[in-house]
Amino acid sequence: MLKPLGDRIVVKVIEDTEQTSGGIFIPDSAKEKPQKGEVVAVGAGKFNDNGEREPIDVKTGDTILYAKYAGTDIKMDGVEYKILSVKDALAIIE
């Protein structure tokens, strides 16, 4: 598994449904980039000017919204992941 460094997080990408509520299937070329995912790993946090680690607002298991073009895409064992800086996490979905 991936272990993020500093203030980075690893997110498992959650794809939107491929079918509309009316039953129409959406081709891959017409889909928007996903912006939702489940946090699977969290770094230890970055150091501030006083040499102390800053806490990270998200934790493993949280479902988050992230910036559309943020992070680095990784595919492991057929599963899509993104490595993001915690500042690219926009909100936690509850």
C-alpha cells in the first residue's frame, strides 16, 4: 500500500454512475473527471516554522471532495488512486 509523506493523502477515486436517472448510459468520453474519493492513507503532516507537525483535518475512511485537476493519478491492482496535498481536499462528505 502507499504511505504518503508530509501533508499528502491517498484517495481511492469514487466514479460517478454510468447511467442517468432516465436510464441513458454515459460514455467515458462524456464523463467529467471524478472529484470524490475515500481517504485510504494520511501522511504525518508537515512541519511549521516552530518545528511542530501541523495536524491534518481528514482521516482514513473519510469521503471527500477534492479539486478537479489536483494530485497525481496512480493505478494499483486495477484500482484508481490519487495522491493529493491536503490543501486540495475541499470538503468532507458526511
